Amino acid sequence: MTDTPAVQMTNLEAILRLSVDTADGQALGSLRHNNAVFIRATLTRYFGSGPLANQAERVLMLRMADRARSYDQQENADRWFARYATVECDRLRNEAIHDRANSD
């Protein structure tokens, strides 16, 4: 999942493109590539390693694309990504705990 996208862009460029088109694969790929180390560390902290973390990564990136519309251009794009990726991982973990509790 850390393959270099065909068109590399900064986090700011990727977020701005995703704010217009959440399905922009090049922008999403750049965002994933630029933040690969942070994403992996955060997912490991919340989900450990393995299939659950890999599944969570796909959902995280889709949610980050959806969140791009809330980006304020006055913000630092790198900090924005780190803050909301952490928020979304926390939300995903809580959803998983809730789903597991309700399935018992």
C-alpha cells in the first residue's frame, strides 16, 4: 500500500484535490505515500499489526478523503492529516469495540 503514486503531490495539494473529488485516486495515493510511516505507526498503536490493521487502513484513507472537505487552507496540511488520522483511528477502534460487544 505504500507504492509511489504516478503523480506525486504534497499533502496540501492532495487534500485540496480530495476536497473537490473524494474519489481522486492519485490524490489519495499521494496522501497515503506521504504519510505511510505515520499511518502504519498509528494503525499499529490502535489495531496492532496484521489483517485488522490493513482493513482499518483502507477505511481510514476513505474517511480522510471524506474529511478533506473540512480542511481550512489556513491550517498546516501535515498537522491536519496527523490530527484527523488519529481521530479516525480512535473512532474506528471504538466502532469495532461497539460492534464486538453487540455481537456477543
